[in-house]
Amino acid sequence: MSERYVGAWEQAGLFNPLNAPTPSYTYNLYSWGYNVQGELGLSNTTNYSSPKQVGSLSNWSKVATANLMTLAVKTDGTLWSWGFNQFGQLGNGNTTKYSSPIQVGALTNWSTIACANAVGYGIKTDGTLWSWGSGSFGQLGLGNSTSYSSPKQVGALTNWLKISGGYFFAAAVKTDGTLWAWGRNNGGQLGQGNTTTYSSPKQIGALNTWAGVKALRQSTFGIKTDGTLWAWGANTNGMLGLNSATTYYSSPKQVGALTNWSTNFSSMYAYNWVAFPKTDGTLWAWGANNFGQLGLSNITYYSSPKQIGALTNWLNISTGYTHCFAVKTNGSIWAWGGNDFGQLGTGNTTYYSSPKQIGSLTTWLIASGGYKSSISLKY
């Protein structure tokens, strides 16, 4: 594996061992797909079926996109946002939508970002956690259901490491390896053994062996330091990977018995399906597959993990609403699934049920999938 790609994932906050320093890298930013709210950051609302550069700067370091909104951090630690802003989810003190990047405040200490359904989350270099946007189900973690159009600190702790936003809820890992969740809990997605909604962070169990977490629509996945994968919450279309298409779980259940699941994944704004990489370089997916988003060359649904092809040179993966991206160790980027607005970046609106390369470049680092849009970092 090329050192530069490992570094890129460290920079994205997705490959860091606890307390490891984050190296400095600079990248260009590209976007494509659906653009009805200006979420591509291209100063317009035009849809594009191939990658277009966002501005001309090459000082971007991290990016996240979700439902019609995008967040990004520059190498100087400043935070930027654009797209839909009905609930103040862009964090700039108003509810005006923007079709090009707008700086959020003036601070230069933003480190990790995530966004979900009308919500933005950020972790600063001092380990504090911040949230903004819609608070209807307590998903901001601020002890209420109020919406805010500028960042508000979640508690007073300084040991937050990773954050993931789902559909009206969030989950996060602290530097001590504990796992926390808050917000809507109608499918048991908070992992508390109940379906009670919480408006402030609640620890999931008592273990301190969590390495990564991903919050989805009504489900949550966590990876432990031993490489095991765990799932809980709603199980529509078998998306928990537990060989059942109907049973919901309100506390973590192990997915299979393997210990080689990788935390090299980015945003997962997926609807009733999921995909994860393993440390051996393979890709796996399961759940709904009506658009071929599982990459298995069919539209069959699966309730347990299925390998995507036979290759072992996949580096990282990100999922959108019904589309998927993965980058190989050679820096090439591949996409598959729904493509009605060109969100696959293949220059057309054709759906693909197996991986298709986007262009021929080998300088891609990571792609983040939103509703029907996509954004990526590239050398």
C-alpha cells in the first residue's frame, strides 16, 4: 500500500490509532451528481455526471456530505459548508442556502467532521464535540430538541475522537474506547436495550474496546479493536447482516465471527443497506439491492455479508443513499448503484450493479456519498 494513501486516511480521521498524530496533506476537491440545493459547491444548481473541481484551491483536507449539504475542513483548520440550510445545518448563523463554500465562524481548530439529515457535527483539536442544525429528536446531543444555526458544544468533555451522524441520531467514540449515542431511537439504534429517545450522549454498554462507528438510517454498526463487527437497530431488508430480514435489536449483536473488519470507511448515508472493507483488502456488502448498490452484479437482497468480486486491493469505501464508492490501493476510484442524477461520476445516468471506474486517474483519496450527490478529495 502506498504511504500517501495511508496518510490520506489518517488525515481524514478514519485510520488513526488512538492518540496518533495527524500528518499534513493538501488535496483538491471534486463533486458531481445531484445539485438542487447547491450541495456540489460549484456556484450553481446544475447536475453533473462527471467530477467537477470545487474552486481552484488545493488546501482541502477533509470532507463529508449527507442530505443536500456538505462540510469540509481546510489544512488551516477552518470549517466550510454549503448546500441546503433550512434548519441552520450549515452552521453559519442563518438559514440561507449557499451553492459555494462559506466559512463557518473564524476558528482554525477543527479536526473531524460529519453530517447527517440537516445536522452538522465537528470535533476540534482540543477533543471537544460540537453540533448544529436540526435538533428535533435530540440528535444534537444538547439536552433539548432545539435547532441551532451555529455550533454548540456538546457537554464539556475533551476526549471525543470520532463522530457519525444517522437519521435523527448520532454515535461517537471517545479516546478511551467507549461508545456513545443519542437522538431518535425508534429502532433501537442507540444500543441502549430500549427504544427511548435521548437528547444527550448515553454510553452503549461498559466496554472500552470500540475503534470505529457508523450511524445509518435507523441502524448502527461498530467495529471493536479486535476487528469484530457489531450491529444493532432496525433490520429492514436484512441490513444488520445477522441472517434475518425482520428482527430488530436494541443492543449490539456480532456480525459473524470474523476478526478482520476494517475501519477504512467514510460517510455511509445508505438506505437499508451497508458495505464495509476488511483488512485483507476485500469489500463486503448486504441489505437492500434494488439499484445494484451491493455491487454483486444483481439486484438480489442479502441478509448476511457477501463479497464484492474477488479483488484484495481495495483501500476504503463510502456509501451514499443508493450508490457506493471505493478507492483501490493504486488510487483509482470506482462506483456502482443508483445513478439517476449522475452521482456515480461515470459521465452518464446508467445504473451499474458492479464496480465501474470513474475516469482513468489514480490520484483519488476518498469519496463521500450523499443523497444523490458525491464529493471527493484528489491530488
